[in-house]
Amino acid sequence: MATTGTADPALNKEYNNDSATHDHAPTNGAIPTQRAPYDYGGNPLAHLNTGESARFPAFGGEFQPGLYKPTTGRKFANPAPLGLSAFALTTFVLSLINVGTRDVAEPNIVVALAFGYGGLVQLLAGMWEMAVGNTFGATALSSYGGFWLSFAIVLTPGGFNIQDAYSATGSGKYDFANAFGFFLSGWFIFTTILLLCTLRSTVAFFLLFFFLDLAFLFLFLGYLYASDSGLNANLIKTGGYFGLFAAFMAWYNALAGIADDSNSFFVIPVAHFPWSEKGRERRGLKTERETV
């Protein structure tokens, strides 16, 4: 059983048995009482694992946007904030370099972060997401962990000689820039796919993938439109700024997944979309499960 959730077992049971509405439905004809929007510790990004098939927020205790059957009796904590934090810090440092902060141009300092934190730790978080039965979280965190590992391999000085393998003269002088642009364009496509899976989740979670998608878009264009003077500085800098936005949104979502009534005096707002399950509940509309 997950460790997140309210300390009142009766309240959890009542919430899980009647997740489609905010109102308690009394059987004695009394006036129904209004339930709190969330009965699991006040944190909308955490929930108690009941073993029932249900739709949870796209980023949350399970980092899962769709219908799935959660595991029961698990011993794992929520690994999503760890993976998001690893992604955020590595992206933050690289993006500062991409925007030219304090005229730092070489991204090699990112190699250590990309191997150790953004790569290895995020990959482990993705594997733990898989262990708790979370397809979206496992796919996203493991993939971006792999991205940072492969990024570090490309940048490792003298280790793999990937960049040196490309011609730097004649007609092939843009080969590495074009090849790395291809690499980033694939990650843009992948991020777009994940972005589509967040449209029924929360605004905070959607913005993370939206900014990241734009970052990949401008970065791969910056490499593909390289010239004799180097990479397209304006496109790279624009991608860097969107990378910074994505990093801060990743930290924001990580904080929302960590903060609950056991360690925080406030709940981190994540703004559910009005057409999402939680959004429809808040407006008193029937959810899709109720209308089927």
C-alpha cells in the first residue's frame, strides 16, 4: 500500500468508494455534506493506491495520464519527483549555457550531471515507475534518462570521439551539426507524443512538456541551420530560454509531488484542465465514467 494519503482510513475508504463526486450521498435523506476536493493529505498529486482501475492526474502520485490498473501492496515511494528533479537540474545548467550566461560557451560541465543525475538517477526513477505499474512515468523518465546519457556520451572529451569522426572541412564541415540536429529532432517528435498525453491532465504538467517541446524544436533548428560562423545563435538561445522554463516547471511539478500535509503548510496548485476528470468534478459535471 502506498505511503501517501490521509491518516484517516475511513476518509480514504469513503473517497475511493465514491470518487466520481465531491458530495457525500447520505442514505437517510439528510442534506449531503460537501467533501474536500482531495481526501489524500491535501496534495492533488498524490493518492492512495486502492488497486481499482481509475483515472488519476497525469502527473501525480503515479505520473499516469490514462486508464490503468495500479499495483497493490507496493513498497515503493513516489519516484516521479526524483526523476523530475534530476531532469530539471541538468536541463537548467545546459540551458544557462545555451543562452550564453556569463559568456560560458562550452557545455562540457553538463557531462557530469548528464551521466550522474539527469542520466543514471532519472533512469532509475523511470525503472521504479515501471515497478509501480506506471506506463507513462516509466516511458518518460527512462527515455529522458537515456537522452542525458547519450548526450553525455557525445560530449565526453576524448572518450568516444563522436564529434571528431565527422569531417570539419570541405563539404562535410556541417556534418556534425546536421547529425546532432537529427538527434534532437527525434527527441522533439518524442516529446510531442508525450505532450499529447498531457492534454487531459493539469496545466502545470502540460506546460512542462510544452516548454520542453519548444526547447527541442529551436535547438534542433539551431543545429540544422548552422553556418560558417557556427550554430544559429538566435535559435540556440531561444531554445535555451524554453529549456529554462521547462526546468522550472519540472521543479514545480516535483515540489507538487513532494509537498503534502506532513511536510508543508500549503498545497501546490496545479490547475486541472476544465475538461479533465477532476475539472469536471469540480464544476459538478458527470465524468466520462459516469456517462458511459
